Amino acid sequence: MEQDTQLIRGTVQAVVFQNPENGYSVLKVLTETGEKITVVGTIPMSAVGERLAIVGKWTHRVNFGQQFEAEFLERLMPETAGEILAFLSSRAVKGIGERTAEKIVSRFGAKSLDILESDPEQLTAIPGITSQKAQAMSESFRRQSGIRRLIEFLTMYRLPVRLAVRLFRVFGDLAQDALRDDPYLLTDPYYGADFSAVDAFAIELGVNADDERRVEAGIIFELSYNLSGGHTFIPLEKLMEATCQLLDLEPAVIRAGIDRLHEKQELVLSPIAGLLACYLPQLYEAECSVCRRIRADAEQTLPAPADLAQIVQDISRHTCIDYAPQQLEAIREAACRRVLIVTGGPGTGKTTVMSGILELFDRLRIKTCLAAPTGRAAKRLSVCTGREASTIHRLLEAQFDDDSGALGFFHDEDEPLACDAMIVDEMSMVDLQLMDALLRALKPGCRLVLVGDPDQLPSVGAGNLFSDLIRSGICRTVRLTQIFRQAQESLIVMNAHAVNRGEFPVLTATDRDFFFLRRSTSEAAVQTIQELCGQRLPSRLGIDPTEIQVLTPTRKTQTGTHALNTALQAVLNPPAPGKREKKYGDFSFREGDRVMQIRNNYDIMWRKLDGPGSGTGIFNGDIGFIDSIDFEQELVTVRFDDKTAEYTFDMLPELEPAYAMTVHKSQGSEYRAVILCLMAGAPMLLTRSVLYTAITRAKELLIVVGREDMIAAMTANDRRQRRYSGLKLRLEGAAEC
């Protein structure tokens, strides 16, 4: 042991700071010699009252003075009644606050933790603690103890502490054994661990560089990683090149690994367009399945009703709409097509066409379902058509296997949806696998109408679905190009079309619905956005801050979502006495905050606000407000439109502030007012499709804050990221399916 390394034992008196993402903590510790010191280091889930044996070194920092920097430590559970009281009073155990802690310790003294862990039924002798509460407290204590041990193991090998909860959920107390047996299990998308960190961990455990587990995990990682870029497959040569670079191994070793995975059916090799494509099995099956169903249905035409012309005329009279020729064409085609695609930009009447098709199907006694890929898009569809609309996930009744992390749906070939026609809006957002799940749930003969704008950003998930369907030419497609007079009065609509044509938008108008505020620095842009949201729009135009959405192309930089959310929270929801907040990472979630769910969670329970009713599932992109934060129960209650959902503190990574969001996250939504911040950013994010999508999110007002040169650069940049997808070729018959 080095000369300046020391061993100190003591009891935690206070937790000054703790980062739940990496476990870094600042603690006040009372040593066995009676000295009060500051301890810093990776000490996750620290709690007042627990005893620590710490190996470390003394350091001196200008701003913080003398601190003891922990290098290794051992947790020693509290022993004396006083230590146990401090530990339990710190809310270290869910369901136990100061008063309950006092009752437990006054009755059981130094045996309190033993009883809590091994014989919780004894706790029912304390008034107010039922058998159910006692079991819940015990389960929380045992779970926390197990997760702490697992976190310490992870931090020892510099792995993210966020992995602990999911690992413990799957393996329980055997998680460490499972990791030692196969460290590469962490590369499964369910855990989402960084491959380089897992690889370093595996090498440290003694895994050889050319170990088959390492080679195969590296190959699968590269395939899975490329899903985030929208690719459904990777060409063999590119996959080998990327994996060789990742693992620093020879091509022959990688090719042998690919062949083994192919033999085990964990990877699919498929010839397409003169190259050998490497697919994950689920992506290959989804692509082939979608191809087979679309080709079969698109080739069929249905006999048009004998009185179709009269029906359409009656619909026009009933809805008081004088349909344009292209709109009439779409409605008539819906009467005799199994699959119909309707496309068009803003102001071309896509919603009007959907309403007309709904009227047509009603008159033909065709039971129709309406769906969209996100909750906000479904709500907007419902408002526009006056009919009930649902997200695709909710319609299919998504089910999540907590043990395997796999997503499934109740409705499929064996349990088809009870409808004869399906209309899906915002198709540009639908990825390949979601489309496959939807098609599987449609009974044979069900009609399908797909509506969307192909010039918007493509789906976040893998595939280039909507574009592939249109470009293949296999589906009857009606393109709406006429911009209606009312829409022509909107500069939002006209500028959107101008940008889509590669023309610089009009920025000089001062009496329309599209404004430009020039700002040359990021600081000035942020200040302007704060003023617009906090004062100018609410006071001058009567637009409530909840109806304003700030958009930006990027998450990083001084005008990315991270910085903007912090700045807007300070203006729109500042701290106040009695307003509780829970810090996670470097953001403090505060009661009243606007937040967004950032991944699909099919298990979150929700309750209706306006009466009886409950269900499960909160989905990626859902926006809500924090109603309350309960430190005793470790719960955050979020209100989403007409329902509330409860999040435990360890679920906070699923939420992020939503005062500002990326343009990608805003897809499928429409807001009364949009403030678009355009300053510096990565070239791949400053594209025409990003600008076009952002503009089309605004319903009544769009304000661009930033620089003209950024607008010009985005308008000129029509670069679209190439996605490897075999669907178009398979639909055209150029590849087998």
C-alpha cells in the first residue's frame, strides 16, 4: 500500500451530493476517532447512518478544501440503535420515514435491520404497519441491499450503475455470477451497455481477444448499433470491416464468427442487389413478412360499388366540402383498393381526404379503425376527424416481457383486430417492425389506407418503409399537390413548401404567422426564447406557455435541448418554498415540470383522471406534467392528458424535460405555437428535411430565432442519410421474400 493511502472507518452523517447515473457522491463522515471529514468518490446509493470502511487518499481542492478521495470501500451496515435510526430516517428504505423509523428502532433496537430482512411479520406489532406494508418494506430493503452489492461490483469494473436495476430484475442475487459467466450479455439491447465498456470488463475478467463469445457479440453489436441509423441490414463487407476495427481482429476470424451465427440462426445472410446482406433475424423476417402481405393485397382490386359516383356526391353534400379532383380520386380509389397510399404536404387536404374515406366506408358498412404511430399524432387525428383514434401500440395491445426485455402484441394472426379497414396517419414515422406487427394483426381482406408526408424525417426505427412503399410503385398512390386557398394565406404553409423545393423562405413578413428574430450569439438566442415563452407570447398574444413548444435540431451545444430545458425551467417553473424536486443527473425534476417519456414502457400503470378506469403503457414521446414528488414512497406522479402514472425514482431515466425538444422528437405532433432555435450544430442535423419537419409542426404561429445563414444552409442541404433497406427491391421482385 502506498505511503499516502489510508484506511478510514466511519458513519455517514450527511449525503451532500449524489449522481444516480454514475454513483459519484460527496459525503460527510464521522470517523471512529470522532473526526468529521468530507469523503468523495464513486459511492452509489449512500445513505445516512451506514458505516463505511474506506481506502483512499487525502486531497486538497481550492474551492472545497481537504477531502478524502475514496478508491475502495466496504459497506458495513449500521450496528447501534442510533446508527440504525439515522439510516432508516434517511428514507433509505421505501415506505419508512422518520416517524416509522423511530417506532421500529424504539421497539427492536439494534435488531431492527435483522427483523426487517428476515422476520418482517414482527413489524406488524407496531400500530399502523400492516402485514402487507411490512412485507413491502422488507422486500425494498432486501432488493436495495442486493442492488447495492451489484452496483459496487459494476463500479469496480467501471460499468454504468444504471445497469444494476435491470440486471437484478432478471438475475436477482445471481447477477454477478451471470456476468462472470458471460460478460457480453450486457450488449443485449435490453441493457443498452456501451460495447467498449463491456469489452474492457470482459478482457479484465480474462476473456481472450479471439474468444468466440467476444467475436459473436461484436458482430451482433455492430448489426444492432446500425439499427439506430435506420439500417435493416449491413452488407457483409461493411460488417466485417466495422467489426474488425471494433475488435482489432483479422477478417478471417470475423467471417468465421458470421458463419457460426448464421448456422445458429442468430444472423441471416441474404443476397440482394449484387451483395450479401447481413440481417438480424427479426429484421429479415419483418422485411419479408411486410413484402409478402403488401404484394398480395396491392395486387388485388375490388369491384367498385355501382352507385359510387352518387355516394361520393352525397358525401360532398353531407360534409359541405367541394372536393378537389385529386381528393375525389383518392376517395374513389379507396372504394376499390386493398391498399391505398395518400401523400401530400401541408395544406393539401390529407385530413379532408381521410374524413371523406371514413364517410365512404361508413356508407359501405365497412368497420374502420384509425391509428397513428404516437399518442400526440393519434390525438390530433381524433380531433381532426371527430372519430376515436389510437396509437398503433395501444391498438395492438403491446405487451412487454420484463424478464427477456422482448416486445410483443396481443393482436396478431391468431387474435386479429376486429375491423374491416385500417387508416394510418403520419406513415413517415412508422418503422419496419411496427408495420409488420400491424399487418399481422389485420385479418385477411382488411383494407389499408396509408397517409403521410414522405418529405418529413424518416422513422426513428429501422427501415425506410413509407418511402420504399411509394418508390416501389406496387401500391396505388394518390399525391395531393394542390395547396388550398385558406392554406395559401398561411406563411407557415407556403414557407414549408418553399423549403421543400429548396427555396429560401420568406423571413421579412411582420403581419403573418411566420416570424424571424435574428440573433447572432447563442446567449442572445436563449434569452430571447426565455422572454418569448415567459412573457411576450402569453401577455401579448394570450398563448399559454403550455401551448408553446421550443424546437432545436440538436441536443448538445448552448442552444441544444439540454441547455434550453434548464434555461426554460428557470423561467417557467422556478424553485419555490414547498415545491418539491428530485435531482437526477444534472437536472432537478420539479413539481410542475413539463416532461416527456423517452422510451416505450408497456408496464407503467395509469389511472383515468375523470373517473374510473386504468390501464398500462406510456409511450415514447408522450408529454405530461409532474403533479407530485413523494420522497417517502419514492414516487413521481406524472399527469398525461386525461390520466396519471407513477414513476419510482429508479425509473427517472425514462423521463426528460420537455420545455424544449429535438425536431426528431416532435414528429407527428402539432403545436399552437412553435419557437425554432437555429444556431450552430452538426451538419448531419442541419438538413432540409429537419427544417421542413420543424416548420410543419406549427399550427398558428412559428417564430425562428437564430441566424439566416443557418436557414440558408439547411434549405440547401438536401442530403438524406442513406439507409440500407431491402424492402423496395423485394416489393419489385428483385430479391426473394
